[in-house]
Amino acid sequence: MKRVFLIVLDSVGIGEMPDAADYGDAGSNTIAAAARSSSFSMPNMQKLGFFNIDGVDCREKSVSPSGAFARMTEKSKGKDTTIGHWEIAGVVSEQPLPTFPDGFPRELLDEFEKETGRKVLCNKPYSGTEVIKDYGEEHLKTGALIVYTSADSVFQIAAHESLVPIEELYRYCEIARRLCAGKFGVGRVIARPFEGEFPFSRTSRRHDYSLVPPKATMLNYIKDAGKDVLAVGKINDIFAGSGVTDMVRTVNNGDGIDKTLAYAQKEFNGICFTNLVDYDMLYGHRNDVEGYAKALTYFDERLPELLAMLGEDDILMITADHGCDPSTPSTDHSREYTPLVIAGPPVKEGINLGTRKTFADIAASILDYLDVPGETAGESFIGEII
């Protein structure tokens, strides 16, 4: 039995891509920004070869890295979570998902209000923490839903749990997901529940409703081959459940690591795919350099546990889906290269796989390692590291 543990450090970019300026992200470098904090420490990732990756120069390189490593290039047109994960799973998006910098058109909102029976507040790009401060009290007085977006392809609905029970909010999101199709086909509809009194606080019961990927991903191929696809965190949501055989949700990065370790204690044959979202959600989007650095340090402190869980035929891959530089004026995702670090008993030490042409090389390599047939947009590097 072969197992692959694929962990996405959500938004941990490693430097601007050549077309970053086209996305308003010239100069972005998420890992370098975090490394400037005195709270940043990643000695275990350093040993694996993280700082040996092409272009990563914010810490000393390992003289004898114990893992293999690469710099990953996003080939898709965009910088959001959905298409980043789709590309990791083998599907390149030639067209960006639609965004709504001026808010959603009345045509869409009229249908949404009609089906939910509630009016809409805000309808503009907004910070998730600020929008509940500015519209939370009006929401409680009127019963109208707070609908907002961002620079990403998202339709977000915020509601106070005392007014809109969580299952009702989820039902509203399901309505929005059905309506957000075609020209309104945003990558994700997101439930953003909050609680308490002004200035309010968001709860952990966020839920994402994604588009189904436009074609088969590595998850579908692995499942169709009779193997296991275990989803930790928002992976199941990102792929709309397509290709997943078992899933667990998480409340934070620590919980995500714990649940990955719990899956490792079970016998399975296939992939455990984990997303650790705190870097993006709690720190990148809030321009919190210190928090971002501490979160990376925490992951590094727990990395030995992840390495210790690996059996003789297990591989651990650590990557990211985009950047979110917490030191720039922008609070949105950034168009950056992403890291790939690979470890495990079968992996040759010190192999630099260079700069890859697409995230989809990860999918091609995982399918290759698991002996699963499937078409992806990438090329396998397994022969170079095993």
C-alpha cells in the first residue's frame, strides 16, 4: 500500500511570478515578509530543503537537504484558492473565474432576494472582519443578509447566528450556489456566520460551496481506481466533494494537523489531502505579518510529528496554492510562485527539481507514484526522486 500526504499551506507564496504586475502584485513575496519577523523560525523545513528552492533567499540554505524540492509556477489565469487547488490536482484554468469589483448585478441579487425572502446589504468588495462591524447592526435590525465579495471570485454571505441559524445560512448559500452559474459562476459561495455584540466576531462554522471542477482531477482518478481520497479541512468544499471518499472539517491549523495525523493512524491506500487555511484567512488577508510568522513557526514545530507518521512507502508533499503577502497594502491574494517540499522513506535526498511549469506536475507525480492512470496538465517528476 502506498500513501501520499499532500498538505497545502494556504497562501504561502515564495515570490512574485513574472506576470505579477498584471495582477497588481509586483514585489509580493509572502515568505520573505513573514521571515522579517523575529517570530519566524522554520529549522525543520530548512533541513528538508525549503530554503534551497529556486529564488528563496530569506534564510540560509541547507548544505545537505534531506528532502526533494521545487519552485512551482501557476499556469492558470488567476490567483485564487479554487483554481490553485484545481491546478494542484491536475486541471489548468485557461480563463479566470469572474470577479465583481463593483458588486453583483441587480439581476442576480433580485433572484437571490426572491428565493431567500431576505433583502441584501453591502454588495461590494469588503474585508470580512470590517463588513460585520459596518453592517452587523443594520443586519440585526432589518434581517437583511450581508452579501459581499473581494478581489477573488467569491459570493460571501454573512449573518448573525442568533438571527439566522447556521443551517438556514447554509441553505441560503446553496441557493446562491445554484444562481451563481454561467456569467455569474464565481469560484466559491462562502457562508460567513458571526456572533456576539458589536464589533462582533466570526465563528468557526464557515462553509464553502465551490464550483465542480470542469474536468476530472487526480481525486477522481484515484477514487475510480478503487483507492482512498481523504480530504482534511476545506478540500472537500473546494472540489465540491468530487472524487472524495472520506472527509473531515477543521477549525484551525492545529486541528488540521491533528486530523491528518489521525488519518495516518488508519490503513488506507491513496491520498490524504489537507488544507491549512489560517495563513490566508487569519493573517494574509488581515496584513498580520507577526501572526503569519507565528503560524509558520507552529507548523514547523509540528513537522517532526508529520514526518514520524510516514511508513516505508509513504510520501509527504508540502505546497501552497497562491500567495497572500501580509506586508503589502493589498489584503488580497498575490500572484506568486509556490513551494514544493517532498519527504519520506522512498524519496532521494537533496534533489532540486528546479522551477516547474505548472502546479499540475504534483498531480501527475502522485498518480504516477500510486500507479493510477489519468490525464493531467502536468509532467511527473517521480522518476527523479524515487
